[in-house]
Amino acid sequence: MGRQAKLRKNRAAAEKSPKTQEQSDSTQFVRQLNRQGYNLQEIQHSPEIPDSKVDPQV
């Protein structure tokens, strides 16, 4: 079986059995982050980067 025939076969099989999309609620992402140990109410932001470049002291 050649490469083109394999591609045609795979495409035909994909068309016959459409993939079902899972219904997910809008809070699933938040719950998943909470399970991983992150709390969105107590976000710790990174420190601000200074705008000016500091010259090294020699």
C-alpha cells in the first residue's frame, strides 16, 4: 500500500467516525488549577522589572 493510499484510508476512516467533543463547564480550568495547588484568589505576582538599567559598580 502506497503513501497516498494510506492517507486516503485514514481520511475516510476519520470522516466515518466523527470525534465527540466533551462538554466541559467553564469552571473546569479553575478546579484543575486548584487541584494542582494554585489559588487564584491569592495570586503572587512577579516583582516589577526596573525601567532603567543599573550600571555595575567596580
